Amino acid sequence: MRNHLIALSLIAVLGIGQAAAAEVQISFQEPEKFTDIRPTNETRSRYQQRVQTAFEKMFSDMAAQMPEGYQWQVTITDIDLAGDVDYFAGNGGQALRIVKDLYSPAIRFSHVLRDQQGDEVLSGEERLRDMGFLQRISRPSARPEFEYERVMLNDWFGKNVQPAVTQHAAVTPKTAQ
């Protein structure tokens, strides 16, 4: 029972921590023209919606690591998922996503991050591709869907956005006085 209460307390604390997060607005510019969001065994529109939902969650998770009051506008202009879809007659005509080094994940997007006063903290046009994606993740049997893309985005976020936010936060109180 005590472990159960500790777990509930931890969940409550984590939930409160997530409330203080940046607001993120995500849009997808002509997703039907994206390089590769091809489904294997479902309709294209349903898979496209699932991909969009997954990427919205990825960006929301990153925004949760930023200070409350920040606003982040992201426009995704292209997605190329890890792997490539191929149809095999030996598989009953079913499609399979084949993941090889050759088919690395990529994403293109533009973004603007503003602080609580509306001042621009960071902006740009990003073209990310993770050529070494297969060397970065172990235990393929336990990999969640779109994990290669999530790792690529989190790496970019940790190297580019977090340092800019930290630097901006360190400078802002001095200039605001």
C-alpha cells in the first residue's frame, strides 16, 4: 500500500510539473505531399493521421521541457519516415516497412519560439536527417513506433532549443530590470 501511495504522489508531482510548459502550435503543410508517410496495412488517410498525432506528441513533449508562457509555432513541411514500404507477393500481397541504413528518417519544418513577453528566442528552417539512426537505438524488438524519428528530434532539441532557452532565461532577467 505504501508503494502505491508513493507512486500516486510521484504521478501527482509529475503532473504538476508538466502543467508549467510552453504552448506549442503545430501545423502540417500539405501532408499528402510528404516524402514518405506510406502505410503498410491501413488506409493512407488513417496512417497519415496516426503519423501526425505521433509528431504532435513529440513536439508537445519537447515543449513540456520549456518554461511556462513560452509559445512555439511549428510548421512541418515534410516527413520521410525511417524505412521504406515494399510489397511482397510472398507475403500475400501485404506491404512491409523495410528498415535499412539506406532509408534514414528525415523531417523538414520551420519554427518560431517566443518567450513570455513575445520576444523571439529562436527561429529557423530545419532540415534534419539521421544517417546513423540504426546505430543509436538498441533492442529493436522493444522499439515503439516512430522511435527513430523521436530520437532524431530529441537530439536536435537538446543541442539547439534547450541551450537557447537556457541562455535566454539567463540574460532576460538582467535586461528586464
